[in-house]
Amino acid sequence: MSDAPRLLTPQQVSERIGVAVETLANRRMTGQHSPPFVRIGARIYYDAADLDRWLANLPRQRSTREKVPR
């Protein structure tokens, strides 16, 4: 078994977390509410382990009325 990170494309991340590819691109530009990513040449990838950690650390809510720190 390889210890190399499993790299996901923006399309794969989009499908996995239910956010449009365009939204991921916008978030990369602003740096707000974006999972960590790597650039290899002109391509963007997300390390699956980084994405899992990012998701695990998102604030939890009990109501849509709650204000979430960003």
C-alpha cells in the first residue's frame, strides 16, 4: 500500500461535498471557506486526507439561525 496522498480533482471534490466546481474556484481565489489544495503546473488538486480534516473541522450547527464563524 502506498503512502502517497490521494489527489482529487475539483470535479471529484465538487461531487463529494456538493459544492459547484465554480464555487470551489471562487473560494480558492478568496481563500475563504476553501479546503486546502495543491497546484501542480496549471492543475489544481485536493489531497483527500486534507479534505477529510477540513470537513471534520467545519463548525457544527444545530439550527440554520445560528451564526457560524468564518
